[in-house]
Amino acid sequence: MQTKETGAAAVAAPSATRKAATRKGGGKSPKRVDARKRHGIRLFLLIAPFLICSILFSYLPLFGWIYAFFDYKPPIPLSESEFVGLQWFEMLVQNPAQLDTIKQVLINTFAMSGLNILTSFFPLIFAICLNEIRAKWFRNLIQTLTTLPNFISWVLVYAIAFALFSTTGMVNSLLDNLGWITEPIKFLDSDDGTWLKMLLWNIWKGLGWGSIMYLAGIAGIDPELYEAAQVDGANRFQQIIHVTVPQLLPTYFVLLMLSISNFLNNGMDQYYVFQNAFNQEHIQVLDLYVYNVGMGSSSLSLATAISMLKSLVSVVLLFMVNWVSKRTRGTSIV
């Protein structure tokens, strides 16, 4: 009897030891832990090039903010430039002429960004309409033709605009031959409707590209949702309203919040190529103004100060939008 009990205890002891070791190691064998570590290292090596690029092109250039605290005049080295502290920041709020200019620039920036946000649903609607085209060859043709302008530089876009809408362009020549005008219409050399013109060119260039993400979202919608809607008697338009649109709204709101956080960043290329002496008052947005101050007026320190403030405001807007997203949708974008 004792022999049997002793043998059972001897068998149970190693088992208990293994269980205790398993509990101590969190239920993971050493081999599994090593495999997960190697997998984590491989994943880190995959993203390492992107991290390096982000540091080199996004964070390292922030060292240039130091120019905002010096009276820098190229080609004099920064070490030989005079340290002026917050002089350029004080100039922005103390100089009346500078304040008036910045006021108009901010009005232009807010107007352009506001119009872009108000029309941000155009790619969504275009993607839905494109998805409803049954002829595959025609749908692919339309998608290609509308996406292609995104890969054309703004310099070439202006060349197209000049060929079409200059005083000697094709549109004025056609209207003159038809006898509808007696003198050329100044489409480009005029300040009338500058904001609307820039908006239309921006929509033409980015509509097809902006719809790609929504087309991908439509492709990921569960077909059973459409089948259930058909069973309930919904026609195609009702399926779009009650199935497609609700499924795309989360994507739309994320992109909308990113646009709001990027409110002050209009870009410079479009406005730089279209600006001239006639429309400069209403086409000069903040990015273009920074470029004109830095390169046109050779005041790199003042331009750096303005750009620095713009970046800080953009970061604040990003966190504000992220907070609103958490409060309203329960999810964050950062």
C-alpha cells in the first residue's frame, strides 16, 4: 500500500513541478517567447526605414526653427548672425502694416480651407456614382481620366489653364469667333472670383484621387447587407442611402477631421503658379506668404517665425480635433 502511494506521489511531483513552472512563466514556453521576440524584431526592422525617413524629413528640419531667433542674412553663417530673441514675433503683432497683411492672408487661408472642407463630400458622392456604373470598361475609363490629373504638377496645370483661358487662349478665341464677345475675358488676369477659381481647379485635380479610398471602402462592404435590403424591398437608391452611405461615413469623418486639423496648410504650389499682380491680394494664403516673405523679401528669419507659429497652431488643432473625435465618436485619430 505504501509502495503504491509512494509511486503515485513520485509521478505527481514532476507534474506539479511542471504546472508551477508553467504558472511562473505565464503559460508560455521559452521557445514560444523567443519566437515572439524574433517576430517583433523582424517587424521593427520592417518599419525602421520609414522611421528613419520620418526623422530625417519631418523632425530633423525642425532644427531650422532656430533661425527665427536670429537676424539671419544669407550667406552669412548662423554663428556670425546677431541673436535677436523674440524680435520677429513682436514685429508680427506691433507693426500695423504687417498686421493688415497677415489679416488678409489669414482670411484667404480660412476661405480656401473652408471651401475645401465644405466640398469634401464630393469624392464620396463621386465614388458612389462611379460604383453604380455597370459597364466595367466605362467605369475604368472614367476613373482613369479623373485620377490622372492628380499626377500632373501644378505647373502643367497652369500651362493648360493658360492655353485655355488666357486672353489669346482657346476659350476666348472660340467666343470671339462665335461673336459672343467683343473683347477677351480676363479669366486669369483678374481678381474676380479668385477663391472660386482655385476651388474648381483643386476639385478637378483631386476628385478622382480622393474617391479611391471610398471605392475601397465600398468594396469592403458586406454583400449580405445589400441582400437584406433587397429582401426588405429597397431599391438601388434606397440601398445607397441606408447601406452604402452609413458604411462610408466613418471613413469620411476621419478624413474630415484630418482636414480640419490641417486647416492652415493649404499648400503653396497651386497658388504660386496662379498668382500674379492682379489677384495677389486674394490668392496669397499662409504658405505662399511665408515663401514670398522668405524668398521674395529675403527675410528668412521672419518667414521662419511665421511658419513656426503656423506649425504650432496646426498641432493644437490636431489635438483639439482628436479630443472632439473621442467625445463624439468614441474613437481617436491620433
